[in-house]
Amino acid sequence: SQTIHQWPATLVQPVGSPLSLECTVEGTSNPNLYWYRQAAGRGLQLLFYSVGIGQISSEVPQNLSASRPQDRQFILSSKKLLLSDSGFYLCAWRAGLAGFYEQYFGPGTRLTVT
Amino acid sequence: AQSVAQPEDQVNVAEGNPLTVKCTYSVSGNPYLFWYVQYPNRGLQFLLKYITGDNLVKGSYGFEAEFNKSQTSFHLKKPSALVSDSALYFCAVRDPGGYQKVTFGIGTKLQVIP
């Protein structure tokens, strides 16, 4: 069966510090991968998605970036964190084959920028 | 542009009573519709989806949803609520032509009262 991991689970970082969040998927090949941010415990904002290694699409311009160095690894980064980057970051995957529609989410990383 | 509305910020229901969580959508063409549930500090869990076919779809944990094209709605239902159903529920829509982007509603908090 497929499993998605995210780490760390929680993170407290000062303003201006760098960020690296990691997401890995097991049990599937060539998944579509997504990064979302959930602010104030409610709506989800799509940040990035990837359909393959090295292929990243950005939905919202901001000081975050994403990379996909391996098929089942998706990394969210920032060079300098802002207070507004605080939130709950969720990684998700979807099977990359036709006929598969739903996304499956990781456990999330709660980021607090101080 | 596609959009989803969840008109109720919170729904309260007594344990054992039927529950309904409302969702309306706007999309060009025939929609792909989804319901997800989120427990505190956890990732989203997929409940059910409508892609095509029967307007009444059944999902996990006894939930079902009815697709109504004329009213552009996709309400989530359960015949008998459990206290453990208390959580945050998200409706989501994807335009079949929009390969990657799924738009989520802002979420409805369901509180089942013992």
C-alpha cells in the first residue's frame, strides 16, 4: 500500500532563517505531488505541484520554492522566512495514471515563524 | 475559474441524528467533486468522489453524497451521526480540463453532540 511521510512534524523558526520541508511517498511510482498551505486551520492554498522529476509548477508567487530531486521526493524550501509563512503545510500525492482522481495527504508540518 | 462554497461555518447535530454538510460549486463543464475530512492537527483524509454515473455516491465511514447538477450542489450526508464524526470537512472541485488544480472549500466544522 502507499504511504506518504512528511517531516518534521513541527518546526519553530526565526524570521529570516531558511526552511526545508521534506515529503516522500512510498508504494507508488511517478506520482503527481502537491504542496498546500493551510492557514488558521481552514482553507487550503495550493503552492506547488509536480508531475515528474524536476518539473515544478508554482501557483502563488512568494518567497517559497519547491524541488523534486527524486521520483517520490518533494521538498519545500525558503531562503528567508517571513512571519506570514507560518501555517500548516501539507504534502499530497495522486496517482499519475489516467483514471485516478483523488489526492492523498501526508500528516502535515506545523511551521511557526517567530 | 472554478470555485467551491461551503455556506456553513459550523454544523451541530445530536448523536444518532442524520447530518448534512452543504457544498455548492462552480466550474465550466462537468465537475469532478470530492469530500475530505480533517481531524485536529492531521492531514486530510479522502472520503468520497463523484466523477460520473450515479448521482448518489457512497464513501468511507458510512458517508454518502448526492450530486445535483441543476443546483450545482454536492452535499455530504450520513444517516446517523457519531461523536467520532466531529471534524473539519472539506468539499473540493476539479475541472476535468484542469489537469492538476483542485479547489477546496473553506471547510465546515461538524460538531456531534452526545
